[in-house]
Amino acid sequence: MKKTPPPIWVDRLLEFFCSERFLEEVEGDLYEWFLRRVEKQGLRKARWFYFFDAITYLRLFRLKTLKEMQRNNNKLYLNYLIIAIRQFKKNLWHSSLNVFGLAIGLLSTIFISIYVLDELSYDRFHQDHEKIYRLVNHDPVNGYKGDATPSPWKLYLEPAFPEIEAYTRLGQDIVLVNKGDQNFLENDFYWAESNFLTFFSFGIISGDPRTMLTEPNSVVITKDIALKYFNKLDVVGEQLPIKVYDGNQDFLMKVTGVIENIPGNSHLQFDLLGSISSTKDMYAEFERYWGLNWLKSYVKINDHSSLEEIDKRLPEFFETYRGEGSSEYSHIIFQPLDEVRLYSNDIGGEIAKGNLTYVILFACVALLILVASAINYVNLVTAKSGQRGKEIGMRKVLGARRSQIVRQVYVESFFQLILSLILAYGMAFLLLPVFNQIVGKDMLVSDLLSIQVSLVIAVAVVLILIFSGAYPALILNRYRPIDSLRGTQKNVLGNRSATRKMQVFFQFTIGVFLICCTLVVIRQVYFFSSFDKGFNTEKLINIPVDDRTLQEKLMVIKDRMSQVPGVESISATGEALPSAMNNTWGFEWYGKDSEEQASINVISIDYDYLSTLETELIEGRNFSQSLSTDSTQSVLLNESAFRMTRWKELNGQKVDVGDSERTVIGVVEDFHYNSLHENVAPNVYVLAGPGTRISPDNLVIRLNANATSGTIDAIDRVWGDFSDQPLAFAFVEDAFQDLYLAEQRFVKLIIGFAIVGIFLTILGLLGLVSYLAERKSKELSIRKVLGASQREILWKFGGQFGGVFLVSLLVALPSSWLIMERWLQTFAYSINMNAVILLSASAIALVITLVTIGGQALKVAYNNPVKYLKDE
């Protein structure tokens, strides 16, 4: 008679609720009743009544007590833990490999998680942040977008749009703080509206945020500034002498409040806030002047308003308040506050910008590394579980149930996972300062233990535990005890070779993908440093001159510095190198379409500028000191501006710049004032003296081959004759490199995590290949005894990975090509993706594969067969 089992799930319930003293008796009686019902009523009814029979057969005295359940479970789990420790010691090499590999994967996930979460958290700490928008100044004609806005916007926007609940502004100035007999330069000083500290949610230490910035000559300082100048926090009412460089004006400001240091995840970073009412005399003309963009503007929109409706009414607003036709070249973009950090790459301004592409790439890399480490872990756990057939068979013979086998496997997996997690967090605590230095952040140990990071890691651990436990448990529970003890168990999951190949395929694919991406990033960053900027950056230094008093003496300072030994040439200019280019004026030329709107960057230079930069004139001549008209009637254009005019040649062509007609006397070769993210903008070069909006406020000095550190000291002494402030200077080449700090950090991170990913790939392959070598040792030894050559043995063992490697190349190379091509499109100038990169990535991956697999293959091929066949 064919054996007919009762429902398994009912037996599981009995095992859980019935006391072990009565379980065998209850199960025996129920099984006899079940067989009788099968004979008399059929299998379906017998199975149906089996559950009710089990319920009615249980009595209170047969149920497990809570104490018994707890005691039995504790003993079982303690036994499982002891077995897990023994198994770990027994297979120390594979177990250590497994734990370390998974720990590296979890460590990478922890670090990338805190980085990504930090980038996504920017400006979300403000109350009502979802209602706050930054106003972006947009010119639809030339595509310009900037965070600096015209002052009249506040004057007219609030009454014109009742949807605006609140409006605040702030503008940066460079100031000098006098304390005792010392002067301190403060770059992060801002003038702010009286409602600024109620509009935003910065932490208040002392003072009333509603009145801190109401009165003129009021200043609010951060905690660090309070300690710096007063060595205490109770400083409300103290006086702080401040000199504004740009306005050349002195203020005796009263400290009206102290706030917490600005959080690192705020796009607004400042140390001092002055009341904007203090600038009424200094910047009075700005309030109604549409052409000067200085202040950053923020609005709070009420809950029931539609940005689409506001946008529709903007053209009418500009036509009414700025003038007829102004809506064609004037527009406002309402940018959500929580998008400022990651969605501002096309918006001009001085704020530190993030990069959404980098955040997405890092998140993908974290996922790839975690998947690679998880595959390694499952691979090695599964590989070793296949060798425990006899142990599991013996346990089943001695009465172990399926659920107990499953729990044992899960406890062993959980034990190794906990070890990996402890190791990962231990390394994270130790390496956090190094990681902070690489990414340029100040994340704390508490960030590693934040709820969000803990949740990410917990989900990862649970998923790994489920898969690493379920797969071996399924394998081991399918083995029949008699077959396990005889060593004749069959492949219960079908084609396990295909499963292994799929896992190896994922390893190869992840490794090749990371190698290819890393090569592209390295080449692009090298391209930054080697790209011709259009002028010679070597031995070139830039000295900012922000003090208006010094600007009036700039030509005298220039003459004195030119006499310093080691100085080859020197020039005065209105734009630093590099520069954000903030002086943009309207631009008209002969032949221009009357409906066409154009603007141009206006840069003041002197007669020595082109020779100092060692840039070339494409056409025409330079400014000449012998021609007095050049200072008021002539201009130079760069190539981009000349192309914009669509002229074929100069021939005394004239342009209007800022309502002033001038003759174009020459065309200068295009060169870069900013990063390669942007194309060279149209520029016009003019001669300008002190006291104007575009007065020269920088000195550019070319040092000769004989220059030494003493040359800088001599320049510093000359500077000291005119100013009591320390000399601030920067080498132009270094300053341009600083424009790519984000890319340089990205390179360090991507290389670091790529190495981790490749290391995990090697680790996984090494563990898997060594297991396969051990498993196939007898088969390959028999082949060797029967006459197989070492070459044939090598091919038999290593050849199985060749096809998998080729398929992984077909998947990884196109994927990495598409993703990196998109990244390169964020730069105005970039390398070209080509076959060399793909071939290089393939070659590196091949070498890694050959070294990893080849070592084990050679070991198998050259082993003595007697070693593995002596027991047969």
C-alpha cells in the first residue's frame, strides 16, 4: 500500500503546542485514526478530519507550559549556537573569508548610506521647508540662471502676488572685524532682512529672532564667532567694530543675538548676519535698480496657491513694473528649498552645490557592493552546506524535525551575520575621520547609528539572512537520511551548476562595471588638469583687493610690486582667476536683430593683462597707452562674443555696452574663467579706473623662473606698506583645481569603492573556486590517472568560467558606457568614450580572473592524484 502522509502543517502545530512527554503518543494515535479514515472515507475527508481530531485530542495536561516552551527553546538555540561556533572553527578559512567579505560590503553600504542621506537631507530641518522657494533669476533669451536677484523684486512682488506669505533676502559682503589691536577678515558675512531668523529655522541661543535684525547696526553672530571674539556666549549688547570692504564704510555694530553654528546640511552658510537696514545709505541706489543682481531672495508660498498660476502672471508683472518688452528676457523660477543642493548645477552662484548624478551613482555602487558581498556570502554558505549531508542525515535519524534543521541553519547564518555586522561597524568607527576627509563633510559617530542608516542596514541584514538561510535549509531538508549516510544523496535542486554559473556571472558583471566606470572617471579628472584653459596658469598668482581705499592706490601698488625680483609681469583686473563672472551688462552691436536680447560679461583690465596671462590676440590690436581714446572709447571682445555678433571682420565695428558706444579694436582668444562644466561665455574687456562698478579689484602676477619663496615674502612686504591686513593670494593653477573638488572627491570615492567591489569579486571567486577545486579533486585525479594531460585538466576546470566571463562583458560594458556617457554630458568639455576604455576594462578584468581562477586551476592540475585517491 502506498504511504499516505497526513497534513504536515497540523504536525507542526502539534510540535509547537503539545508537551514532548505526550507528543509521540498523540501523533501515533492520530496517525492510526488517519489511516482508518483513509480506508473508509477516502484521503480528502481523512485529511480534513485530521485537524479536528488533533484539536479534540489535545487536553490541558498535554499542552506545553510557558516555562517548558521557554526552557526547551533556550536549550535548542544554545545548542544551535554551540554548533555554529564549532562549524566556524572547523571551516575557519572559509568562515573568516565569508565574514570579512560581508563586513566589507556592509561597511561600504554604511558609508555610502550616510553620504547619500546627508545629501538628501539638505535644508529639510527648516520649519515649513516644503513651502519655501528660492527665487532664481532667469533670462530665457540666453538661458542664464542665477541665484542673485534684482533688489526691486521684493518691492513689487509682494503686493503683486498675495500668494506670497513671506519674503526675505540676504546679500554677502566681505568685512573686516576689529578686536583689540587685531583685524580679522570674515568672508561669511551677510546682510539680512529683519524677518530672516523667523523665516528660517536656525537654532537660537540668545536674543529674540523677531527683533534681532530690526534696528540698524545690529549684528547676529554664531556660537563659534562669539567664542572667537568674546570667549563667551553671553554677548548680547556687546559692540563689534566692522568695516565693509566693498562700501569702504565702518560700522560699530551691536550684537543682538547668538545662534547655533549653521548645520552642515544647510546650503546657506554664514557666520555673521548684519541688519540690512544698516546699508540704506551705502546701497541706497540698489533698491530700485533692476540691472544689479546682488541679493539672494526666498519666498514662502501659502498652502492653497498654485505655482503654475503665479508663473502665468509673471510676464504681466515684468511688463508692468520693469517696462514694455522686459518679459521676453526676464523670468523667475521658483526653486523648492529642498532641491537647492542637488538641482542647481545650471544655476550660477557661490553656494556649495551637490550633484544628483553622484548621489545616484553612489547609491547604485552601494547596492552593487552589497549584492556582491551577499552573493559571496550565500555562495560560500551554500557550498559548505552541501558537505554536511551525513551530519544532517544523522540528526534526522536521531529525531530532528525539519523545522529544527531550518532553525539550526538560520542560527548559523545569523551568527556569522552578527560577526560581520560587528566588524563592519568597528571599521566604520575607526575609518569615519578618513571618510570625512575624503568627502569634505563633518559627519559624527551618531550619524552611523541614526535611525535611517540603521534601517538600511537592518533591511540588508534581514534579506541576506533570509536568502543565506533559506537556500541551504532547502537543500539539506531535501536529503533523505539513508542517502545522506551512504553518501549517495542526489542533486535535489536540479542543475546546481547553472546556479553557480549565474552567481559567478553576477560577480564578473559587477567587477567589470566598476572597473570601466573607474577608468572613465580617472581619465576625465586627468583631462581637467591637462586641458588647455587658453592661457598659461603656471607661476601665476591672484591677489584680491577688496578694500576700496586700496583699489584707489592699485596702480601704485602694482608699480611697487613689479619691481620685486622674481616678478616677470603684473596686471590689474576686475575679475579674479577663476571667477564666477558677476558683472553682466546689456549688449548691442551693428547688425543685431531689434528683437534679440543679449548680455555680456564686462571685465576691466589694464594694458599688461594679455601679456601677463600669455594669451593671444586673434585679430586687431591690444589697448595702447599712447592712444588716450582707448580708455573711454575702445573695447576688446573674446572669440565667443565676436561669434555672437556674426561679423566676418572688425573694420572699426562698434558696440553698445551699458549704454556706452565703443569701438572694437581687437579679438582675444577664448580662455576659461571658470570650470569645464560651462562653455566660455561672451566677454568684453574695457579699461576702467577706480571708483566705478567695474573697477579693477585684483592683481594678477606672473613670476619668472628665478622666483623663490622669498619673492612672495617681498610681495607681502610691499602689501604691508599699504594695508594692515594679511596678504591673501592664491596660485591660479591651484585655484582652478579647487573648482573640481567635487569631482576629485568623487574620484577618490569611486576608486575606493571600486577597489572594494573588485576585492569582493576576487574574494567570492576565490572562495567558490577553492570549494569547486576541493569538490572536483577526486574526479580530476581519476582523469589524470586515466591519461588526461595537465593542459586538459586546466581546461576542464578553468574553461567552465570562460563563457560566463564573455557574457558578463556583454552586459557590463554597454551598461557602464551608457551611464558614464550621461555623466560626461554634465561637462561642457569632456573626454570621448571609446573602445580603448572598454578594452582596458576587459583586460584588467581578465587579468584579475586569470590570477584568481588560474592559481586554483594550476594547483588542481599539478596535484598528485594519490593524495585524493588513496582512500578509495
